[in-house]
Amino acid sequence: MRSYKSLTRLILLTMLLGLAWACAPTQVKPPDVFYYVTPEVTYLHDNPGYDGNILGPLFKGDKVERVHLEESDWWQVKLLRSGQTGWVRRELLSSEPVATAFFYVNEDNLPIRECPGRECLPLQMLFRGDQVQRIEAGAQGWWRVLVVRSRSLGWVPAAALAECLEETQRQQARKPYYYVAVAKLSLRAKPSDRGEVIRTFKFNEQVEKIGEAGAWFKVRQPSSNALGWVLSRDLAELPMIFPRGQSPGEKELRPYKQREEPLLEPEFM
């Protein structure tokens, strides 16, 4: 009889524990609030729709915080890198971190341009070791990149970038390059206005500085290897839109398109 009562009590206890377990509240995973931008570039809007204003760009890998949790095709988010709040399509976001492609400038001086071509307007000068994020691969070997330190966008030749910082540091530093800042510039055989004119440079032609004597620079023209002297005041560190002393209303000169280095090096004075 005692065995029967003990068995009955055990069965009842088991049933009560099972009932309590079944009635326990289900553990619900809290919704994610942090997301990552998946396309290479998209935009933050001031309203949930494409008819509103654009507040700014979003780039692949940007981290955002979801502001409101109601379900909709458009989500209101806060961009963590800037604190800006706006709207973006929910299918453009991922709850998992998104890998991005970063590269490093492998040249001493590299202009970032507004379009993919050497004749395009330079927006900013980058230097060896600067980090950029690839946004878009364009034609003729040009990439659209985001500069990490300034968050500015532009185009650079893909060949001027390296995948690791160590690779850029192994490269031997080259002499600085300058650009002709006047409509015409005489290359002279010696640092004097009385020196023989070897040739005449055009606006925005590129030269390499290899020496200095007072107000004069000894330069080499990469496209011809011509050596000579020019006044330093007639050079600029970046290509220009108009020659110095010429207003935008006058006839515009096309920027010079750099040519490849020659295979042979002829001798000049």
C-alpha cells in the first residue's frame, strides 16, 4: 500500500512539474537594433520614401541604430559615425557586419578627382599610406573611393593603390611633382632669365623637381626626360583649372594629360 501511495505521489509531482514548465513564459529574443549597410553606396532620406530630400550618403559597412521598431518597408535609423537620423529601405540593411574593401595609397602624391580620368578636376591630394575604401570600380582601371580620414568621395587609378600598408612602405620615395601654373613656361639651361630656352611647357604639364637654386627649380619632364630650370613661382602642387592671372571668363585651356614614361632616356643639357 505504501509503495502504491509513493508511486501515486511521484506521478502527481511529475504531472505538476510538466504543467508548470508548459505554463512558463516563452523566452523571446529581443529585436536587433544595430544594422549594417549592404550596398556600396546608398542615401539617407528625411522621409520614408524617394520623394523626400537626401540627407547624406551611406556606405557599405556603415553601422546604424534602428530608432523605431514598427514593421515597415522604410526604417528610421541613426547613422553612428555622424549621429544623423533619417530613413532607409530595410532591405539595404543587415544584422550581421558587412565586410568592406580597404586599400592604401602607394604613391607619394595622388590627386583624387571628381570623375575617372586625369583630365578631371582634382578635389584633394592624397599621400603615401592614406587609407581609402573602394566604393565602385569604373572603366579604364579607375576606382571610386571613400577617403577614410576626410570621408570625401572621388576617383583614383586602381594601380596607385596597395592592399596592405607594408607594401606602400617598401616603395622608395620619389621626388615631388609639380604642375605648370601659367599658360606657357620656358625651360632654361641655367637658373637665370638669360639662360637658353630649351623648350616651352604648356599649362598643367607635369614636372619632377630634382634640384633648387634660390627662386629656381631644376626639373625633369617625365614625358621627354628634358632637364632644365624654371621659376618656382610658376609651378603648383596640384593641377589647376585656369592659368594664374586668367579669369574663368577667358578662354579655358584643357588640362594636360600625362603620358607614360619613355623607355629610353636621351641626354639633355
